[in-house]
Amino acid sequence: MENSVCKQDTDRVLLVEGDNDCHVVMALCKAHNVPETFGIYQCGSDSGIIACLSPFTP
């Protein structure tokens, strides 16, 4: 996995589809002084997000 600000393994993660989504969220957080209490993880697609969630579903 490449070392990207959009691929963070932390306890709290916001899943986004693509690189643009990641950068928009980062810009909004910076503009509104949102504390860095979560990471952002780019999953690549809507099905990628579902795949990321699947280990956590019963």
C-alpha cells in the first residue's frame, strides 16, 4: 500500500470512494477546524467501501 494521506489505518476511519473525495473531506475539515480524530481511507469505489465494511457485518 502506498504511503498516502488517504490511506490511514486508525481506530476511527471515514471511508470514501476516490482520491477527490478524500481531498474534499480534508479541505472541509481544515476550513472548519475539525480536529484530526479520524483517518480517511480511500476504497476506490462503492463496492470497495462495502468490501471494507464486510469484515464488520454479522
